[in-house]
Amino acid sequence: MILEIEHDKVQEVLASRNHQWINANVQRVPKPYVGLLKCGECGMAITAEVQPKYYKETNRRVEYTYYHCTKKSKIVGCTQSHYVSETNLHSQLTTLIKKYTLKKTWVNQMLLKLKIEESDIAKSCLDVISIKRKDLEQIDIKLKLLLDSYLDQIIDKDDFQNKKFELMSKRKTLEEQILSLKKNQGNWIEPFKNWIIEATGVDQIISTQDKQQIKVLASKIFGSNLFLENKTVHGDGINAWSALGADPTGRSWVDLWRIELQSSDCQPDVLPLNDRPVKLCGPYRLRTCYLTHVKGTLYQLS
């Protein structure tokens, strides 16, 4: 049996052995922007290190975080020897992000347009589904006639099987198209609504000075297109963000909205924020302006 005094002594010894490890973890300085940027010269990751500085006049020790290229490329030589302080990096990053703010005066107009388009897409898809169901009915009629012809020995077995396979293949295709229309109609609208709200709140996130939130926002805006080169942060927004960053002071609202007659098939050239094709359906296809370099958005910034 271990006495209480012996137990306490063991704990003291363990604590003294772990003292250095505990201090290292307690005093660890956060490096919020690590993993966000790449070197603009060699493409390697930007890392950070902490440098202490002692101020003799005030008898205090201050730690500063500096960011620089890891220079880990074995193929590309990197000449970047500059170190950028976290304060400087933070200032440049927030200035760059501010260019990607959506004007609050546009929000209601954009949401209204989305609501109208959502309604139009739903109606258009219903029209297409109705047409395709009629096509299914015609195929069922043909299958019945085909079977009757075979039973009446008007056609032989090979012709019957070949024609039946052809009709069944068309039937399956139509059924898959109907299911896809029901499932996917306007499925880019909700993500786009969320993007509008997010783009409107850029200034609010910056004002919090929360570096972790700013890092998350920067990742959404720039993806992997954010670089540090010669002590300067630069990058281009991706997807819908790219248009917001283009000449932000000269942007204006351009409202173009029309419907053009197209084929009854859904048109697979609407691309939402994630660049995945979404089919905008119907005999009437909504033709809209472009907010980004991809199709499928409602507004043009010029």
C-alpha cells in the first residue's frame, strides 16, 4: 500500500520532469496564417516562426511572429529571403479581402432575382417533365404494339428483341432524366443565397480582427491562389468572388433579364459557385448575365 506522503513525492518528481514540456505547450504562440499562403516565387508553403525581443528600457520581453517561405522545393530555387511580420501580413490581407465585399444595397435586388428565377426554373422543369412523361407513354404503346406483332408472327424473334432493347433503353434514359429533374432543379440557388450573405458580411468579419475567422474567409475567397512574394500579399478570388475583386470602385449594377426560346431539353450550361454543372430546364431557358467567369449567375458587375 502506498502512503499519501509517498504519493505526493512521486507527483512532485513527475511534475518537475514535465516542467519543460508543460511550459513549451502553455507558452506556444499561435500562428494563425500558417497554411494559408504560398510563396509567389517557388510555390512552396509559407511558414512562421517566433522571434523574441527584449526591451531593456521597460524590462520586458516581447515575442513577434514572422512569416517566410519554407524553401522546400528540390526543383525550383527560391531567392525569397524576406521575413514579414504578422502585423504587416494581417494588414495586407485584410486590405485585400475588403475588395471582395458585396454592396449591401444590392442584396435585396439579388435575392429578389433569385426568387424569380427559382420560380421560373420550377415551372420550366415541370413542363419538361410533362413532355418526357408523354414520351414514356408513347414508348409503352410501341412496346405493346411490338409484342403484338411478335405474337402475331409479323416479326421474327431477333427483330423483336433488337427493337425491344432499343425502346427499353430509351425508356430508361427518360426515367433517369425525370428523376434528375425532380432532384436537381435549382439546386445551386441555396448555395448562391448563402454566398450573397457571406459576401455582404466581409467587412463585419474583418472588423472583429479575429485572425482565425479571417483565415477561413480568405480560404473561401482565394482558395490556393494566395501568395506572399517580396513581402507583398497578392491573390485572385475564385468562382463568384473573382468578379467582386475586379475594379471594386468602378462596379455598378447592371440588370439584364430576358427569356429566349430554346429546345425542350434542359440546358447543362449553368454553373453555380462550385463550378459543377446544373441543368436549367424547360422549353424556355432563362438567359442571364454573368457575375463570374462561369455561367449561371444572375448579375453582371461592370
